[in-house]
Amino acid sequence: MKRILILLLLSLVLPRVALTGDDNTHLSNTNSDNREDKPGASTEVIIIGGLHEFHRGNTNYTTKTLTGIIVGLKPTAILVELPPTIGGKPTIKEHRVASRLLPFPELDAVNAASEVLKVPLICYDRPGRNEFYQETHYFDRQKRASEALQVWQQTLTRTNPESVDLQVAQVWSDAAGAQDWLIRRADPRIINSEGYDRIIRIKHNIWYRVMPKLLKKYPDQQQLIEDFEFAGKVWTERNRIMAENISAIAKQFGGRRLAVITGNEHRYILRDLLANQREIVLKEFWEVSPPDFRMADDNNVYLARWVREHGRPADEYFLGLFGGQGKEAK
């Protein structure tokens, strides 16, 4: 039954829509890709899913790992998951993330990569994001929905353990559990993969689309239905704005390469929204370049693995690992 449910849920696709974008300026970028701007030409966009605070505990995907990936790509600009302002103050100042927002793993990584490459950071998240969350009590509503769903599951487990509704909710729990396991252990190629994106797609389709409809047969769950529907609208709208902003920025860098740093749950929907845009060519980081190992430290399991296991130059090993021109990794 679960397998059938998963196959059905994978067929659901979130709507593809777009809004308005930001405007930003160039910065000298002698260390970035050396292609010239070509107005009207397609821009290469690499969307890199990060782990937020979990970079601190995942030795396979640390902050320095992310920095090395960005530096290895040599993008013309780095797009950051930030709104233009928070609390009325700019989030990016002199092409660096404002110090008041640090430390935070992904923001530390983009600052370091920008310093090495001498390229600008450009925000692309929805304006007023943080203020909107505060005004609508977004995170409180998310917590309330999660707790209410747990109570509903426990009740149904006692009263109707063979319920298909309960099995659907269990698929969501399994997807969330798989995500949690991976973000604590997996390396960046796994996090930035179609397989991982499918796990998040299942999780979100159940949470945002299936549960509000399923719960309508339970009259006492109206508040939970409203919280699910609210969260789904906010999620769709935010990603729609983010995708349109990325598209608008890409048009300013025709023929060049952009690195887009985002939370891992945004990858699949941003790629969906950008997939059919003529001005954009989507690629994975591991299709383009291995990480730049100058940003690695001795304790970084992912970037130092070749020392223990392969005994050969890092560039040669990782070019093979990421499908480049080097020898195949053994």
C-alpha cells in the first residue's frame, strides 16, 4: 500500500508560477568564470542545497565543504537566500552578508567564497520575509500543525489502525525521517540529487496538498486544515518569488554562471520553476567542477577522504568522483 501511495504522490507537481525580481550590480571578478556577458544568451545556474545549522554536525558536508564547492564553480555572482532587508536594515553590505546575521553556516560560506573569488553576493528571497513570518505567526502555526497532526495520528492508531489515512500520514513521517537521517550524514552530492529531491517532494506534497483534503472528512480538524492550507500558500508564494528573482538576475548575466545557495528543501521546487526558462540552463555543481580544496581543513571528512582511502592527488580523485575528466574513483 505504501509503495502505491508513494508512486501516486510522486506524480503530483507543484504549480509553476513567477513574480518580480531584484536589481543588483556587478563586482570585479577576476577569479570567476572568464566568459563574457552576452545579453540574451542563456545563463548557467547551479542551485546548491545547503543544510542550514546541520552543516555544523555533518562532517561530510561542513561549511568549508560548501565554500569549496562554490569556489570550485567560479561563478560570476553568488545568490543568497536572504531578503533585501531584515528589520529595515540591508542584509548585504558592500557585497558581503551583514555581520549582524552571522555566524550562520551558509552565510559564512558565501562570505568566504565571495572574498576568495571577488564576486558579488545578491539576495533573492522575498522582500519582507522575516516581518511577514512575525506578523502571521508563521512558525507558531507550523508548530501547532505538527503537534495537532501527531495527536490525530495517535488517535487514529488506536481507533482505526488499518486506515488508509493513517498510512498516508506514515508515509509523510517516513519521508521526514529519511530527510533527517540524510542531512545529518550525507555528502553534498547526495543532498544535491534527484533522489533526495524526490524525498522532499513526497514530504511536501503530503503536507501541503494531500493532508488538507484528507482531513476534511474529520470535522474536528478544521484548525489543522487551515494551518496546512496557510503553510502551503506561503510556501508556494515564497518559492515563486524566489524563482522569479533568480530569473531576473540571470538575465543580467547572460552567458555567465551563477551559484544559487538555498535550503535543501527549496531545490526541487526552484528547479521545477526554472526548468523551462529559455534564459537559464540548470546544472548540478558536480556536473561542472570539483570543489576547490584550498578551502578544506584537515578535519573535513568529505574533502580529506582521499588521503586515507586513495593515496593520490585530491584533484584527480574528486574529478573522478564528480564525473569530471580525471580518473574514476575506485
